[in-house]
Amino acid sequence: MRLVQVRTLAAAGVSLAEVGPLLDADPAQFAAALIDVERQLTERIEELTARRDSLHRLADGDQALLPDRAVALLERLSDLGLPAEEMAATREGWVLARALVPEGFDDFLTHVEHALDDPCFVALIKRATGAMA
């Protein structure tokens, strides 16, 4: 029984130095320690999942540098017919804005969303795009 506990704790990431005191603890302390080990494992899983997701975003270009919400808004802008060089400049500006003022970037995206929901603004963008062509 004790060998199974040692192996299970070690496999869960508990250092061998911590295993001895855990096994000598009373049942309440042992249960509390197991809860803490589980919490640490959950945090590690979340960290590894975030790293994996970052790798996936890196393969997706814009998503490595911008959140999904910004990428979706760039797609909406592109659908309005903005020229490729204008889209590239907008994308670069957003990446820079996020890097320089990360705490305000979500508010900025909210303003862009509202603007793109305004038919008058969208009509203006389309007219301006047509005039540049």
C-alpha cells in the first residue's frame, strides 16, 4: 500500500523529499496535501494548454500577435474591400497599439466593433475604398 502511495505521489510531481512527510501525516493533513497537489497539477495543465494554444496561434499568423477578437475585426474590415496595403498597415498599427498600450486595447476593439456596426461608417469606408481604387 505504501509503495503504491509513494509511486502515485511521485508520478503526480510530488518531490521525494515531500513524500515521506505526507505519508506520515494524519488523514486530514494528507487529504489537504492531496488537494494542494491537485491544484498544482491543474495550474500546470492550464499553463501547458496556454503554451500549446500559443504555438497554434503562431502557425496562424495574425493570431500570434493579436487576440481572436482583433483578428475577427480585421477580417470584417477586409470584407469591406480595403486594399491589401491598407489592411497591412492597419494590422501593424494594431499590433503596435497592443504592445504599447495593452490595458487599453480591449476598449479600442470595442470602439472598432461599434463603428463596424454603424451602417453610416461602413458606407463611408466603402466609398473611401472605392475612391482609392
